[in-house]
Amino acid sequence: MAEITKEQQEQLDNFNWTKYEQGIDQVDQNKLDEFERLVKENFVDTQADELVIGTVTHLTDREAIIDINAKSEGVISLNEFRYNPNLKVGDKVEVLVDIREDKTGQLVLSHKKARTIKAWDRVNAAFESGEIVNGFVKCRTKGGMIVDVFGIEAFLPGSQIDVKPIRDYDQFVNKTMEFKVVKINHEFKNVVVSHKALIEADIEEQKREIIGQLEKGQVLEGVVKNITSYGVFVDLGGVDGLIHITDLSWSRINHPTEVLELDQKINVVILDFDDNKSRIQLGLKQLQKHPWEALSDDLKVGDKVKGKVVVIADYGAFVEVADGVEGLIHVSEMSWSTHLRSAQDFVNIGDEVEAVILTLDRDERKMSLGIKQLTTDPWTDITAKYPVGSKHTGTVRNFTNFGVFVELEEGIDGLVYISDLSWTKKIKHPSEFCSVGDKMDVVVLELDVNTRKLALGHKQLEPNPWDKYENEFAVGTIHQGTISKITDKGATVPFNEDILAFVPSRHLETESGKKLGKGDTADFKIIEFSKEFKRVVASHTAIFKEEEEKNVKEAAAQPAQQVEKSTLGDLDVLQELKDKMEKEQ
């Protein structure tokens, strides 16, 4: 407000307005002109909804006093200035004359409405020019933040807050930040701003500088930016690099979180990068001495070591005997048994085991271990424990097409050939005779210590029933039986639980010309008996055919004798007649 002179003030104070209105006193025209000039210079002719520039004259805890050169000053709540926490006395601000004079004669102003009126013009201008604007983060919303820019609520996506992922959005609420207007939708009155865009230019410059200096083997400091199941992304100062999970530690790990955590500062070494250096491969374990190099020189083949099972495969288990140093226990080295099983039958992941070093190659960084070597080889005194002819009880462990593997004890397996399972039964596969896990009585048939082979027998525990059947069912003997099955080639007739005879089709014919069928009971003649092949062939037809042949032979023999006798008799009579006639002459 312009300064008023002492003389001018006295004129205003002493002016008689009543007389002036009544026309009692004649006013000097010069003085009247002077008064109008003073009013025009010192007071703004405000109109409702008019946008003017005011000056902050005073600040309280809650309000700001604004002078717009009107009859009175206006009061605006500081809430309208939340976007500008640095507001101070003397600042010029845009205000809207909301009410020229309320019922108390007070001027009512609004900064918020003034900002809104000009907001779109300022936002559009900032968008076209790329100007950096200040915004007040009001609150968090789905996918980002709501920001007050010039009085307009703009959207700040979560991805545009910073160049690195933000996990705590609340830390930005009620803060004033710099933004760049990146998108305006005039149809829906939507504004999108970005804070990330402001720092990307600086980062891009840093990035170019860093990339230009990258060399393989270079050690850099970085910050863990993101952790995945396959590795860790590290921010090298605007440039991201990846540490693969295999390059995090010399020891086996299941997940990178076992080694690193988010926002952790670490030193890394550059292992490799592509031509444009957009993909940078980093290493962490390479900064440490290789565990094989730190392995004790005193360690040698034959030594006992302890370790933890870290990996299991069908062929064996890997045991970590020291940090980053693993040895393989092949499944064949887990048991003296020649019957190989899965490694999971012996150990589990996480088990603490003791083993013997079998091979050690420091150059190739390979080590093989054995567990069975901690116990005595059961084949050492095999001849004493399992001599030929000795009887034992074992466990059926496995089948083959040709026999059954029976385990007598851990490490001692023997084979029972399919032909040694039963004297009488014809077995096509061992599963017809027994099951895995069954107990089986066996006798040692053969023993070869050099090849570690043990031949066992089961049927040999009992006498061969075919020895007695050889006489009982000799060829030519006749037995009664019932046909159990009919096939195209013939029929089967069980004479007992061991003897199952085969009758060819042509031998099923009865004396009446009919053929025997399933369930028919008849006499059968043994026409073939093989003890070696356990084969018995019988015939029903042979019984009456033999009788017929006998009768035919007898019948054929009788006429022949009669003819012979009559012929001889006749010859004798004729001779006698001949001799008598010769004498008479």
C-alpha cells in the first residue's frame, strides 16, 4: 500500500462528509481530485471471482494474511499452501476474490481456487516445455500416489517414483517433490507426472561414464536392487548387473536370500558383458579364495572325513566336506551289496555322514568318497560263513527273467535260477513263485569268491519227487484222471499236484468213435515220461487200440494154422494114395 503524507492524512481526518452530502460547504475541486487520486492509488476495486496477486503480510500457525490493496486484508488457511511448506512473509501468491465483503465486512480470498483456474494453463505449458514443477504428495492410491500440481490432482505411478523398485510408498506422503509432466489426457482431465524422469537424465550420464570404464575383472561397489530365484540384480550406480546364483557362493545354495538381502551394499567383480555392455555378468564368490585352494595339504586318499549331504541323484550323493568342497559317494560305494539301489535308500539331504576318501584330484577339483569302506567286506570270510551245501534263509530283493536275487545279509546276494525254484512247477517268471520282500529258504550250490557270485537253490531243500514218479508213471502204466482243460492241440489231465499230463487230440478218441471232453473221467495210458523236462504224455485211445491189435493178431493167426494143417493133411493123403496105386501096378 502506498504511503500517505501527513498533510493528506489530515485532510482525510478533517473532512466533513455530512456537510458535503448536504451541500452546506463547498468543496474545493482540487481537494476532491486529490482524494480520488489517493483512493485510486491505494485501494483495488475488487470484484467477486476476480483473480489478483497478493502479498503475504503475516503468518500464523493456521493462517496466512494476504494484502491485495483492498479495503481490508484477506485470511487464507495454510491448508491451501500444503504444496508449498516454504511459504514466507513477502511471497507473492495468486488469490481469487471469493467474496468482496462478507457480513462482517471482511474480504474473503481463496488461493486454492486461484490455482485451479490457472492450473491447466500452467500444466499444459509445463508439459510442452518440459519444465520441472513442484508437487505435493497427498496420499497413496492403487498403483501409485496422488500429487497436487498447481491445484490439480495428478497421478504418480509407482514405477515413476524412482529408478529402483519402491517397497514403501508411505515414506513419500506429505512431501513436496520435483516432477515432470509426462502425459495429459484432456478428455478425462487426467495428468500423469514422473519423478523418475528427472533423475534418469543424470543417471544416463553416469551410466555412460560407468559403461565406458567397465573392464573384465574390475571390482565395483553396488547395491542389491532385486532378488530372484535365479540370481541377484545389483545397481552399480545407474547400471544394473546380474550375479547368477552359481556365482554367489562356492557352496551350494537353494536361494540367493541365503547369502544377500535387499539394499545391501556389496563388492562385486565383473565377469563378462556383451558388446554394448547392456548385459553385465557379475560375481561375488570370485572375490574369495577358492575352497579347494584352502583345502588342507595333509588330506589324502584313505582319510576319513565328515560332511553334509547336499545333493542326491540316482547314481549317488554329493557330500560337502568343507565350504565349497564336495565329494561324490557313488551308490556302488554305499553298500557291499552287488544289488544296486537308489542313493535315497541310504542317505537323505541334510544328513551328516562319515566317509572314506577313495580318490582325490586337486587339479580337477574332484573327490570320490565311500561309506561301505567303513565296515568289513562281508566277502572276506564268505567261504566259512556260506560253504557249498549250507542252508540259509534270505530276503527276496529283486527279480530277473532268469531268476531271483536273494540277500543273505547286507552285501551278500545270491541268485536262484528259475529252474532251481521248484521240482515240479513250470515257472515262466519268478513273480509267479514269490514276491519282493519274501523270506526264502535256500541252499548254497556254488560259490565263486573272485567274481563274488553265489549260486543258490530252493528246490534242492526237498527230494526230487520225479525220482519216485519215474517208476509210478512209467511208460505203459494206466492211470485214471479227469480232463481239466481242452485246447486245439489236446487236453491236460492232472494225476496229482505235481503230474499234469498232456493228451494229444488224436488220443482223446473213445472206442465208440467219440472224443473225450472237459470234465470227462477216463483211463489213460502213459506213452511218454521225461524226468529231465518234466513231461508226461498220456493216451486214452491207446488202451482200446492195443486190445484191438491183439485181437486182430490172434484172429489172423488161427486161420493160418488151419490152412497149413489141412494143406499138409491133404498132401499126406495124396501121397498115400499115390504110393498105393504104384504098388498095385
